[in-house]
Amino acid sequence: MGLNVLFLGRLFPHEKESEIKAKMKTGMQDAANALQWNIIDGLEANDCGRMRILNYLPVDSYPKGYTEKNIEKFSFVHTDKYDCEDLNVGCTNLSVIKQFVNVYPFKREIKKWALDKNKEKKVLVLYTATRMFLSLAEYAKKLNPVIKTCCIIADIPEYATASDLHGVRKLYSLYQTNKCASLYKYIDKFVLLTKQMAERLNIKVPYTVMEGIAPENDSGLKSETAEIYKNQKYILYTGTLNYKFGIGELLDAFAMIKDENANLIICGFGQAEERIKEDMKCDSRIVYLGKVDRTDALALQRNATVLVNPRQNNEEFTKYSFPSKTMEYLASGVPLVAYKLDGMPDEYDSYINYVPDNSPESLAREISKVLNMSDEEHVCAGKTAQAFVAENKNYIVQSKKILDFISYT
């Protein structure tokens, strides 16, 4: 008997992605979007059975985050293997109000699926442990207790946002965290990005760890932005520019690198934008490209001389995340300089140039070491890491791990 999977996601349907992007006033959630599509494509490649996507468009509220007050309802198709339409659920996009009313159109769709009389084993897969999605898992299991639920948690929300919230918003975030914890009892299995997540979330049911999925090595990537810098020597950082992720330390370290032919290219948005622009006035080697498309980011990564993830292992949240950029960087074929984070398994140790301590001097030395590699050493280091993730962390291997996990009783 095959599975009947309902994937409850927050992704961008391919045919609507450009249109949605044009309406967004804040950045795209590229990493989360890519991970969800990799999981979906991988499950299909492993013949998971019948799968339908029920989607909650991941855009910020009107008017500051998105130009539309309401999110349209529309159908889309993720596979032509069988006759099944996916659905982007129509709902309001008004701040505060959406927190209370958007669950109802989802409940209507969940009810139809949960009470359908087909004999396939029903599995509800949730991407992210939001209060709304967890409450939908509760609703599904009350309608049909034989439904199995599996929640994929890529980041613990309280660590992703709590430090940036204050006052009433922080209190509301804490309320949401506690409410989510009370709903975990409706989840039968969890897929986590680090083993430490299980202890932090007090998970008592089966779980598996899947650090992420390496992007495929698409040699046909087209990027006008990347072409501009193709033949230059450059250090690259792509990601959120918040100080807790180490961007300040990277700027300090780069100032200590005296190689006049080496540029530092930074892509992203966040707290440190003004600092970057100020440093650019004093150092013409710094290039700030702002927020770039995922295609541009991947192409820039593959043309770089050194890739850097400056996130240090000095905060609690590093136990509970496996940075998506680490997987992207390893898949690029370019040497990576980074810190050994608590949530990073030892099997990655041979493929990353770890910074031994948190001083800017140490970061500068490790970057310089890679900059000064011979061509042969440089290619060998990058390609060895690329081969490791291509073989062991691709979308088919990682999704099979999830499928095997949710398939057994």
C-alpha cells in the first residue's frame, strides 16, 4: 500500500515565483524554499506514493512586507506522475488578523483529505513547527486518529527571531513558543537538522537528523552578476547580515588581509548594511551587492576563491541549526572557511577549513591560507568537499532517509 502524503508547506510555486517576488518588499526566504522543493522532489524520486502540497505563501504582512492585502487561492502542479492538483490556500495578509483567521481555510482542505475513504496510509508532513501548522496536525488527528504526522524543523523559531524582538512582540513570541510546545504531542515523528534540537524541544517520540540538502552541481547556471567577477580573486559571503552571524568579525578580518588583488564580495541584507557601506569608503576591495537572486548567489559561490561562513560557536542557537549556506558552500567546489559549530556532525571535519578561535586575526589567517593555496591544492580541497556532499547529501539520499523514517510504523 502506497502513502497518501499531504505536504503542508511554506514555499513559492515555481510558476508564480517571479510574480510573488515582484510584490515582495522584504527578502525572499530562498533557503527554506529550496529545502522544501528538494524534499518534495526527493520524495517523488523515491516513489513515495501520492503527494499533494497544501501551501501557505511565505510572505510578510501587508503593507510593509507585501503589496497585496489578500493572498489568492490558486492551483499548481508539482509533478505529472499522477492526477493531483496542489493548492495555494487563499487567505488574508493583514497583520495580526491573519494570526487568528487563516487557519480556517486550511482546516476545510485538511478535513476533505482526512475523511477521504481511500485505503492508502495517510501522512501529514509539516514544514516548520508554527502554531498554525501544529494546530492543523491536532485537527487532522482528531478527525482521523490513524493519520500519521511528521514535522520537519529546520530552525527553532525562538532562536531565529527572539533576539530581534522587544516589548509586546517578544511576549507574544514567548506565548507562541509555549503554545507550540503544548501541541508537539500531536506529532508522531520529527525530522531535525541537529541532534541537539531533540533535547531542546523535549521530544519524546522518534526523530531523525537530516542536516540539509546539497544543491545539485548545475554547470549551466546563468548569472550576469557572477560573470562580472568570474576571473577575479574574491572572498564571498552570502546570507543574513546580522551581527550575531559574524559579519562584523569578517569585516575586521578582511581589513587585516593585505592582498591588494583579493576582493570581499558580500550579498544579503540586515543590520550591518551601514557598517559595510562605511568600510567600503575606506577599502575599495569591498563589494556589496545587496540581496541577490538564489541563482546569482550559487553562481557567485562557484566562481569564488574562498567562501566564508563567519558564524561563531559562541551562542546557544548554534546547537540548533545547520546553516544552509554551509551545505551550499560545500557543494560549490570552492574551499570553505568556517567555525566548528556544536550542531555540525564530525563527518564534515575533513572538508572545512576551521578557524581555531574567535579572534579576527585567526579568521584572517585561515582565509589567507586558502587564498595562498596552489592551484592544485585549491581544486583538490574544493572538489573533495563537493564530492562528499554530492554523494551523501543530495536530494534523493536525504529524502529517502525521510521517506524510510515516515514509512515504518
